[in-house]
Amino acid sequence: MTTKQIIENLTQWVSENICSKIELKVPDDYQDGGDYNLVNKNPEAFPLYVPAKDRLAPTAVAPIPSVCVQLMEGSDDIRNHSRTMKIRLSLSTWNPGHHAGDNMIPVEDPTVLGGYKYIRDDSPEDEYQRNSDGWKDLYNFQDIALAALEGSQIIAGVRVDSSVPITYGPFTEDGEIWDFYPYWFGWVCFTISCGVPEKKTASYSDLL
């Protein structure tokens, strides 16, 4: 499988197995208070880079919330015909505060992957409350990604390398967590393995 195929297949898998499991707030850069018209959508999945608003595909709602599937490092063992790749899922969410009924609450459910499903808070409060609890959306999102990865040996036609720990956390700079309120950013890293695509042997007969 080529690098292009792996990234495209992983992006599709992320869309179907992670993004479809949660709805998050769609940002409005011009309104983030009580007058904001709350819209919740499944996050988008993008390969390699998150596009700007003017470069979104017609089917994409917004650049955020989203998962960006990124190849961080790869290695090919030619002798054993094996390939390993370190993949990072970059997660992004937006949440300026509490709108009645918009919080996602994890509820134990042994019938679903990871043992939890997420339902909306049915709090009777109807007034908008600006706060810094938006990080909860990010980590609910991250937990869904972890459950999907840890519950699967094969994803998108490649194997999750169980000998390498899955790592995760917030994005940081100089040891400090990014603070771009009301945007929230985190990542999940894992390693996949597959076979090295066969390469045709070059012919040098014309040069002799």
C-alpha cells in the first residue's frame, strides 16, 4: 500500500469511527456569547493539513471541530518487506462556554466500543454561561479516538502496532499548554505497520 493510500484510508476510517461518534460546536468568529446561534456537527477529518475556510471542500462545514491525520515519521525494512509509520491525530474543538443542553456526558455502555457512549446534558438551565470548561469537549473527543484505536487491531487495511504505546496529550509550546480560548487542541499518536509496496526492478538493458 502506498503512502498516499494509507493516509487517505486512515482519514476515511477516522471519519467513520471517530468523528461520527460525537457532535461538537461549530465556531463563529464573530459571535461567541449568549446570542450565538448554537450549531453542533460531527467533526471533519482532514489528511495532513487543516484547510482554510476558503479552501474547504463543499461538503465540509468548517475547519474546526476536526481531526487532522498526519504522517510524522516512517521507516521501511527492505529486508523483511515491512513498513512502519508514526501517525498523529491532531484534534481541535471550539467552546466558549455552556449552552443549555450542549454538554456531552460520558455514560457507561458495555455494548459500545470503549465501554462509553456520549449523550447531551439535558440541564434545564437556558442561559448562556461563558466559562473555560470547553477543554472537556477536547478530552471527550480524545477518549473516543483512544477507544477506537485501542479496540482495533486492523484499521483501514493496516495493523496498529500494539508493541508501541499509544500516546496523547495537549499541544504545548516551551512546556506550556496552548491557550487559544475558546479553541482547544490535543493529539493522539500511534504506530501502524504494513508491507512495503513492491517496486519493479529497473531495466538497464538499453544502456548496455
